[in-house]
Amino acid sequence: MFARMDSLTQIALGSAVSIAALGRRSAAWKAALWGAAAGTLPDLDTFIDRGDAIANMVLHRAQSHSLFYLTLLSLPLGCLAARLHGETAHWRRWWLALWLALITHPLLDWMTVYGTQLLRPFDDTPLGVGSIFIIDPVYTLPLLAGVLAALWLRGGRGLRWNGWALALRTC
């Protein structure tokens, strides 16, 4: 349950920021899909067994949550998305959207009591603010509503709903 809600939050945040960054330059479903994938990508390291439960927990939010490494990953990922969708003229916007989806993941994790190692490889100190619980429907549900509005409402209305939900949750 905990991992699923946390993953849902990261998927919703990744989708919301990608939709907001791409705006009308691409279909909302494309932005939402790529944003969801990028938003959950840093947590795929949970499938790596590092030998024991303590090492798995300590190293979970390490390299895969590094702002430096995620920034490096964002360029080829953005270019790939733009190329696959035939939107190479907007590759910079795809890069921005996927960079935001990638880095908002560890930044949100930073707000939890568990923290994350944002500054790897330069510093391995876990940083955590402790201002949000790892499972927070009050944070997640408005993001989901904004993403769904962007997917279902025509014109700029859905994008505005997504933007408002994202702004509300960021504050």
C-alpha cells in the first residue's frame, strides 16, 4: 500500500509538470505518459538487491535520486520522446518537461522525513525536511484531478486546471 501510494504521487507529479511544461506544444496524453514514466523512474532502483535490508533502504534514495545524474539523463530522454513523437522542433521543451518530471521526484522525497541524497556524487549526506508524509492523499488527489482535467477537457481549460492544481500543491 505505502509503495503504491508513493508511486502514484510521483506519477501524478511527473505527469502534471510535464503537461504544464509542454502546454499546447504536444498532446496532453503524450506529456502525461512520459511525465509519469520519468516521475517514477528514480524509484526503479528498489528492484536492485544490495545484499541486505539496511543497504537497500540506505542506498534506495542515492544515485537514482541525484539531481546531477537525473539532469544528465534528461537530455537523451527528452530527445528520445521528441523524436518518437515526430516533434523534434520541440525537443528543448520535451527536455525541460522530462527534466522537471525527473528532478521533482527527489525534491518531493526531500520533503519527507526519509530524505534523499540530492547532491550525489559530490556529497552523500541524506537531506530531508520532514514537511510532508510519504503517503499524502491531500497532496496527490488534486494533482490527479489536474492531470485528468488536462486529459479530458478540451482547449486550454484542462491545462489551466492542471496548472492550478500544480500551483496549489507546490505552495
